[in-house]
Amino acid sequence: MTTAFAFMLAMGNASAYVDHFLHGTILGTLSRSQADTFIRTFKEVLSDTPDGGKVSLQIPADGRRAAIEGSLTLQRTKVENGERCRQMRTEVKRGSQKEGWVGWFCKQANGEWKAKRGR
């Protein structure tokens, strides 16, 4: 299982398309330990950061994989079908490679966050 696929499983969106999409990206090349740190931080920011809050992201190098830096910014929150949904802007950098994206994540009844499409 690739790290990208493991990340998407943890976030609740395990499609092969997404796994393919992340291949070759910074997230798709994280070591297991780096991915665990990213997922833990991502979920903490979704749960604990107020709208407009920006959290610095620092993930140390692991073996041959360089350190990651960036930020996670909560843009807004809404309730949809009884679920608390939050829009997150993610920006990451490894060396000269930079990536950024925005996505919606909704908190499920079991307390887990799940990526949502088409918000």
C-alpha cells in the first residue's frame, strides 16, 4: 500500500483515482512516519482550529526523504446534513517543490473526518 493511499484511507476517501492523483506529489512521497505526523496534525487542525486560523506545519526529514514545511489554514465551517464540515487550505513545500490545495472535510458520527467531493 502506498503512503498516499494510506493517507486517503485515514481521511476516509480510498479511491484508486486519488491514489493515482497523489503519485509523485509531496504527500504521495511521504515516509510512513512523515505521513503519520501529517495525518495527526491535519486531524488536530480540523478539530481544534478556529475559522481563519493558520497552523505552521513542520515535518522532519526521515531517511532519504527531506523535511516538509508548510501551513494548514481553516477557511470556513458549515453544517451540512447534520455534519460539521470544514474547508481547509493546505500548502506544503519540500525543497523547491511546492503544492497547495483546498478541500472540504466533514466530521462523521464516529468522530472521524472524511474528505468530501463537490462542495
